[in-house]
Amino acid sequence: EDQVTQSPEALRLQEGESSSLNCSYTVSGLRGLFWYRQDPGKGPEFLFTLYSAGEEKEKERLKATLTKKESFLHITAPKPEDSATYLCAPEGTGAGSYQLTFGKGTKLSVIP
Amino acid sequence: EAGVAQSPRYKIIEKRQSVAFWCNPISGHATLYWYQQILGQGPKLLIQFQNNGVVDDSQLPKDRFSAERLKGVDSTLKIQPAKLEDSAVYLCASSLVGGSSYEQYFGPGTRLTVT
């Protein structure tokens, strides 16, 4: 069974204090790993897709990296508007279709 | 580009009642997904359509949940009868086609409370 564990569950940072979020996964037939951001009362918003170990992608203050068993989302000098829940979702072949397995997310709070 | 539309945004029902949710995906998107997100959890896939055919419904509780996608565009998800544990946000998403090459775009969700 596909499993995804995100840590920490919650993270409070001061504005400008850099940190990393972790996503550990066990997935059959990994095809890609997605990162999404979810604001309260809204649906998840796509951030990145990573396909192979060693790959990195950046967007503004966010950088996502991928290894064979983990992915990291690095946040550099965060701002209050980066406060959200960050969801990791590896895509495996599951029941034969392309299926995302979401972690529970890391709730990030950036304090001014 | 218009996003994924869902209605209603909120619904409160009593257990054993029935409820239906509606989703209109992004124009031209062939693949449509329904997810259930319980408070404090990540979204869980219930069913995936490719055009108007079901690709994966392995996690759909078929004794009470049903879904259809008419003419390969809009979709409805129904629960009958509802149980207390069905209280969750129901998210609809769409993508150009299935697979990791295409990100999924999510709607705002329908928050269901079963009392």
C-alpha cells in the first residue's frame, strides 16, 4: 500500500527564517511527485512536479528537491503570505491508473 | 481561463439523508477526479473519469456513493444514505489527461456536514 508521511505536522517561522518541510514516501511505480499549497477554505493549488532523484525546481522563495525515498520543500526567507498547508503527493500506478496519494500536509505559519 | 466550479459550497444534512454535489471542470480537460478531504487529512481519491468513462473507482464506497460524468463534461457525486463519517470537504479536480505530465486543477470544494 502506498504511504506518504509529511513532517513536521505544523511549523511556525518568523518572517525571514528559512526552513525545510519533509515528505517521505513508499509508492509502487513512482511516476512523479507533486507539491501543492492549500489555503483555508480553498482547493489545493499546484506548485511543482518532480520526476527523478536529484531533480530540483524553484518558484520564488520555494525550492523542491527529490531523492528516491524523500522530497524536501525548502522555504527561503519566508513571508507571511507563504502561510498555508503544503501537501506532498507522489503519483504511483496504484490500481493501474495514475493516482496521487496525498500526505496529511504541513501547516506553515509565518509570523511577521 | 475559468477554473473548476463546484456547487454547493456548503451543505448540512442529517444522517440517512441523500446529497448531491456538482462539478464543472476546466474546458477541454478530459480527466476529472473526485476527492474526499477529512479535516486534518490530505485529499483521498474517490473516483477518476477519463472523458465519460470510469478509470479508477477502487476507493469509492459503492454501497452509498455514486458518480457520473455526462457527455464527458460536468459530473455529479451522490451520497445516499449519508453517515456521520461522510462529513468532509469534497473536492473536484480536472486535468488535460491523466498522468504525471499534467497537473490537476482543483475546485474550491463542497463542505459537507452530516448531523
